[in-house]
Amino acid sequence: DEWFSRGKKLPEDPGADTVDFPKRTTPAKGYELLFQPEVIRIYISLLKESKTPAILEASAGAIQNLCAGSWTYGRYIRSALRQEKGLSAIADLLTHDSERVVKAASGALRNLAVDLRNKELIGKHAIPNLVKNLPGGQQTPAKNLSEDTVVSILNTINEVIVDNLEAAKKLRETQGIEKLVLINKSGNRSEREVRAAALVLQTIWGYKELRKPLEKEGWKKSDFQVNLSNASRTQGGNSFDDSTL
């Protein structure tokens, strides 16, 4: 408890590219073993080397939980994942055949994007694969992901593009606007999906730099506003957002 509290008092610099874990005077034990640098390397190794969907899902899920919230060691781990080249390994899982792996990877990226440097990198390299997982568009074969997974992906996209104009541009370049508007207006998506898509659309419209280019492409302000009147009332899975934050 004394060591844990000491860590909490360390100053936070969200713009720092690297963060060093506090130096230990005694070996880690008990729950402390869950968030040591060497454990992060094990998770990354599993993500890169394992072919078993359950292991990939569990590893990404563990990272999601460890990176959740604003606790001090969550911040250290977000930085450590970047330093150990783990972001690309997680982003690669977005193309996995297993939906459970895709959802776990999406949740991990969402929490990792709380770190400003991670947010920038995820925006550059993961937005295309996040968009590919959204319903609609001309992709073949079309993905048929559950409501929970679609909402997780939408929430991750929003986390990445908030205060990140370049990521919002990347979303537009990868036909993300078309898919988001389709979710918002098609009438065959659930209320949770519509609300999550509308939140992303509102974030995009909030960038004044993007409004003229979007209007030139034929989009209107009304396309970026929530449209719940036609949302399907069929709720798949849980009726709550179970993403870890």
C-alpha cells in the first residue's frame, strides 16, 4: 500500500513520450505482479505469437483492464505498451476472424488512446481497420458483428478522434462517414448503435476545419445529428455499455 500510494503521487505529464515505472526496493508480490513491466512484455509476446483466439482475447482484455481509468500505473502501462511496440500488435487483431478477439482489441485500444501519444499513433494506423469492422459499405464479405462489438468499435473511434483532427481526417478518408450516417439513419440498427454512431458524427462536425470539405462532398449538418426515430428497438446482448473505462 505504501509503494502503491507513492506511485499515485508522481506528477503526470500527458504529453510525455515515455514514462518510467517507479524503481522498486523489494520484489513485486501479490496483485503488484499484475502491472509490472515484465508482465506487459509477456502480454505483447502472446499477442504477437499466439494463434489461439481465447489467448488473444484474454491478453487484449487484460491490457484493456490494466489501462483503464486514470490510476497512475494505468498511465505507466499505456506508455509501456507504446515503448514495447504493442500498439501495432493490438491493432492487427482488428482483422481477426474471431469477433471476440476484435471486440477485446477494440476495448484495449480505446483505453490505450487515453494517452495522447497513443491516440495519435492509433489514429494513424488503426482507424482504417476500425472502420472496416463497421456494418455497411461495399466490403466483401460483409461483416455481421453483434451490437456489443459494433458499439465498442464506435466508442473506440470516438475516443481516438476526440482532440485529434488528423484521426478525424483519416476517418473521412476511409469512408467512415458513409458507414456512420448509414448506422444513424438506416432504421435497422439498435438504439445503442445509433447513439454511439451519432456521438462520433457530432465529434466530427465539431471540427470546423472539416465542415467545408464535408459540405462539398454533399453532407449536411442534419447528417451529423442523432436520429433515434427509426432506430430498431431490438436490443442484442446487454442493454448497457460494458466497456471498461
